[in-house]
Amino acid sequence: MSIISVRNVSYQYHEAGDQAVRNVSFDVEEGEFVAVLGSNGSGKSTLAKLINALFIPSEGTVTVCGMDTRDETKTWDVRAACGMVFQNPDNQIVATIVEEDAAFGLENLGVEPAEIRRRVDWALDAVGMSDYAQSAPHMLSGGQKQRVAIAGVVAMKPRVIVFDESTAMLDPVGRREVMQVVRRLNKEEGITILWITHFMDEAALADRIIIIDRGEKRCEGAPRAVFRQTGLIRESALDVPEMTALAAALRERGVMVSDDILTVDEMEAALKNIRAVR
């Protein structure tokens, strides 16, 4: 059984308004890292809230760990299984000390103090913030704050974490810090990741990409397969990753690199190979 199953889901904010999400279906398997791409207003953040049971579908069903989000008796169980990290870390941090913030959710769940201590230490270590346990969050960088917010979710040991544009307000360094943490949580801790973004280079790191445009699912597949569909990408008001665009520009100038390069490391390897051949 898929850990997340979205079936023919539609959602509209007002009875007379347009649907923000229209007849969307997909599955996410346990342990996957799935990126949902879309431009501003595409409906991807609405979709994130539907999966976390913050919104209930107008039509269709969303199940998380086998639980139907429409079942009000399961709402808190859904949210315990499926944590969520939002865009602005300042809106998620509630305590004046980092370790107290990481403990906040556990305290509200009534977890025993000794277990809270163990989980907070583990969560801060998992996001690389152990050295800042006694720091004041307002003294941290944007990337560090977002890692603290992630620690608070991770401490509750969800099986899934939905990241709703969680790097949108960060500088490139902060974005890189957060992405490194998220990939480690996925690969080493086995946490299923649903990564909502409009950054192509972030999506390129996922196992699978889903593109949402004007509330509808436009395509789904492995990053290389999706980014080859340049016409569809442009129709969805998106772009390809920087290294993919660079590869295309080089090919136009007669440099024979692959047309499906996604990352800096791949570009570096391709150029070294060309140099070696010459």
C-alpha cells in the first residue's frame, strides 16, 4: 500500500470560485523523495495542505498511512504521521531556546520527559544543530532557523514530512543547508519526503517529479524524463535546471555534452571527459 494516495482530488476555496486543485491523482511509496513542481498559484501549496489534512478535498480522497483525511476521528493521527514544514521559519518557531522549540511538539503530545530529552538530542543531531541547542533562534541565520523548525517536526518521528516551499525565503547557502538535511533524513532515516518547490535544481535531486499547473497534474516521472519535456516545462511557466540549460547552450555551440545533465557534479564530469578525450 502507498504511504500517500491521492485519488481524483479537487479543491476550491469558495463555492463560486475556481478549483485550486482539479482531479489530481498520484501515489507516493514509503521512503520516496517526491518533488511537486509548479509556478506561483499553480495549486501545489493547496495540495500540500490537503495531504496534511489542513484542507479536506471537495471531491476525491487523500489517504495517508491508510487513513482517510476526511475521517475527522483520524485528523490528529494523520498529522502525527505526516509532519509539515512551512515556508517561513520565523512563523514556526515558538520558543526562545532552540532545544525548547524542538521539544514543543513532544510536550504537547504528552511524551515522557526522558523520551523528550532523547528525541530532541537525536533530532538536533539529525539536522546538524546540536551545537546550537542553547542558542536563541532569533540569533540564527535563515537556514539555521529552518533546520530548527525541521528538528521540531523530526522529533515527533513522522513517517512522512511535507515541505511546503521551505527554502523559498532562504539565500542560496541556507537553501543548500536545508536540502542537505532533507536528503539525509530521506536516505539515512527512511523518512518519506514530499518536497513542494518552484526551484528546478531542488526538484532535480528527487526520485520523482510531479508538475502541477493551474490546479492540474501535467506530468509525472523521473527528473531526467520530466526535464526533457522542455515544451511542457515552458507551458507550465517553469524552467529547466541551470545545468540542463547550460548543457543545451553548449550543444548549440558544438560542445557535445549529454542533453540530460541535471547537476553541477554531472556537468563537471562531462567537461572533464571532453577535455580528456581532446
